[in-house]
Amino acid sequence: MEHYEIASYGTARTLAQQAGQSQIADLLEQTLEEEKQTDEKLTTIATSSINQKAAQS
């Protein structure tokens, strides 16, 4: 799910930049970075424990 959000925010940010809406683009960039951080955390959780537990089941 995070990957879809990252793609969506990245696209919206780029459109805002192209439309000259720098304040909106900056806010979307902040949100995009938050989504990337969340994705990294979820990936770490999945690869460190959840996937291992699922493989044992």
C-alpha cells in the first residue's frame, strides 16, 4: 500500500511543481518523505520478523 501512496504523492508533487505551486509541492514533498520512511520501517519489520514467522508456520 505504501508504494501506491509514494507513487501518488510523487506524481502530485511533480504536477504541483509544473503548475508553479511551490508551497503545495513542498507540502507534498514532506508527505512523500514521511511515506518513504514508513515504507522503510514496514520493510524492516517484515524482513526481520514477520516474514520469518510466516515461513515457520
